[in-house]
Amino acid sequence: MSNFIDNLTDFLDRGEDYPREPVPQAARKPWQSIAMVWTGIYISMAAILDGLAIIGGLSFKNSLIALFTGFVIFIALTALQGSIGTETGLSTYIVAKQSFGLNGSHVVSIISFIVNFGWYAINVRALSESVVIILGKGNVNVISFILGVIMMITATVGYKGIEMLSTPTVIYTFLFMVVSTVRVFLHEHIVLSEVISRAPLGESMNLATGISILVGAMAAGAVNAPDVMRFSRKTSDNFKGLYLIGMPLAIIQPITAIFLGLFVGSSDFPTVMMSIGGFWGLLMIILGAWTSNDNALYSASLALSEIFPKVKRWKLAIGLGVGASGLASLINLGMYTNMMLLMGSFLVPILGITISDFFVLPKFNLERGLSLKHNEKANNAAIITWIVGGIFEAGLDFGYIQSPLGLPSVVATMILSLVLYLIIMKIKYRRQITAVQ
């Protein structure tokens, strides 16, 4: 028994994945691997919900425009943020030290941990409820705990485990959703033009709102992009993988969800899922949720690794996985969705701050990572920008503020945070700028 435990510990140690140090070139992955893992993050119940959300308020044509526009924006932000991880080889939370300071980076780790841990638990509960609806029987609490514990396995193993699950899941989901949609149309002898004319299925929204909903739903994935893309061999691989493989495969799921929603005449998730039904549909939902959740748990474990450097990442992943599964089995977490959305609002300005620090400051005669080079405990420029940006994003998300120029809320907040951080840093380090000039 002791030999088994020792062997298991050695195996998990090999999947520690460099949580606090740069990923060496020898451990980097080809661009196809990065693309499939990223696509696995997006392919989930959330992708189906994205498609149903926009067809609920937009015409068919505008739904497609919103999807393509949202994806282009999201992938550009993801590749840009992920490139920081590629160049440094570091996770989101270690990269944050360059902008937020030695201890200020804990802010990024804590908020990311809360968001990823919370959504892991919420998604496990939502998945379990969907399983019970499709099967017509089952105990949601028991299923929640079992599925939650199973899903933590690949996150505990690390990138290799996530990669191993993502590739077949992406291929299967792509084929299943396309075949399901085609089968529905052929079997029911549906006229395409008649189905398309059913949109929107609910209360109308404008195109800018639809784009904003999509980009906002994907924001956390962009912020955490370095967690995966630190394994890229070069920054161009991120753009190549996301646009050539990621976007074409990932966008199919919300598009087919749109067609299925129009066929059923509803944007209600359970109603649409019942129209797919069967074992293969259930398998698709479970695998899709798994590839999203294991990435969330992986990011949460990396976040805590930055705060607790003496604890193995895989041990944190196990503790978080069991804790989130237990929480999902005990509490109906749907009522906490708004709280999670509020917490997620404070992730968005991190995107603007890190991109500004890494790419923009050097254009204005300021070195990147100045806070870390000066051994600051906390960079007040980053903290102030983060608070202002988080409040601004929350105001946009909850309808208290109108987005300028009709920009998606995430884009507006990122621009605000990028510019505000630049201005404060220029004032703070104006002596360095004068010296350079």
C-alpha cells in the first residue's frame, strides 16, 4: 500500500507544472495542443447557453454577427494576454507580481481563486441538475459530489491530464452538435427559412448588447490565458492556434445551439437539451462541462500556489476539488450567480493592467515590471486602477452605467484600465522618463 501511495505521489509531482517558475522550453507544447486545450475550455454548457442567450434577443443574422464579432474580440484579448505567459513562461498570478508588486499580486490570486472555485461549484451543480432532467431521475446532491470529484482528476494531474481529455472531447462535441442539428432538420423536414424567421425567441436586444454578453461571458478565460499559454513555444502559436483551430471548432457549439433553440422554439436550456436527449447527448454535456471545469480548478490551484508557495499545486487542486464538490452537493448555488458575476467584474481590469504593463509602458519609455524591479510590496498604481476598473465593469454589467460608444463592457473596461494604469505609472515614474529622454 505504501508503494502505491509513493508511486502515486511521484506521478502527481511530475504534473506539478511549474506553478511558481517559468516553464522550460523542453516542456513547451506544439500550437495544436494549446489550441485544443483552449477549445476544450470554451466547449461546455456555457457555450450552449451563449448561443441560446443571443438567439433569445437577436435575429438570426445578428446572432451570427454577434458570435463572430465576440469571438474575434475575445480571441485577440486571449492571445495577447496569453503571449505574456508565453514570453515569461509564468502563470497569471506570478506574472501579476510585475504589475501589482510582491504582495499586491495576492489580490489577483484571491479574486481569481474565488471566481474559478465558485464557478466550478456552480457548474457542477448545474450539470447535475441537467443530468437529472435528461435521465428523469436521480439525486442532485449525490450526483453533484460524484461528478465534482471525478472532474478534479485531470486538473490534479495537470496540463497533460487536461490535454488528454480536451482533444477527444473537442472532436466529439464538434461532430455531435453538427450531426444532431442536421438530423433534426432532415428528420422533421424543416424549411430552413421558416426556422430562421422564428428569431428572436424572446425580448429583443440590440447587437451591441449581444456582443457584450458574449465577450463578458468569456472574460475570465482571457485573464487566465497565461496559465495555458505559458506552455506555448512562441507567441505566434497562440494566434495561429486560436484562429485556425480554436475559433472554427468552438464557435460551432453556440451556432448549433441557435439552430436547436429555433427548432424547439425556446431559448430555455433544459428544453433544448431535452430535444437532443439520449445517452450521447448526456455524454456531450458531461464532457463539455468537465473540460471547462478542470481548467477552472487548475487556475484556482495555480492562484493559491502563488499565496502558499510551500504547498504542492496538486494537493491544493485535490483540496479545492473536494471542497467545491461538497459545496455543490449541499447548496443550490444558482442564487449566488449574481455574486459571482460581481466578483468576475474585478477580473476584467487585470487584463488591462497586465497588457498595459507588458506591452504599452515600454512604448512610453517605461520599463515593464517596474514594481517588481523596485521590490515594491504593492504597486498603488495597479491597486487603484484595479478598484476603479472593477467598479466601472460592475456598473456596466448591472446596467448602472452605459458603455461609451456602444463598446462591449469588457473592451471598455480594459481600455479604461490600460490608460489609467499608464497615466498613474507615468506620474509615479516621471523621473525615469525624463532621464531616458
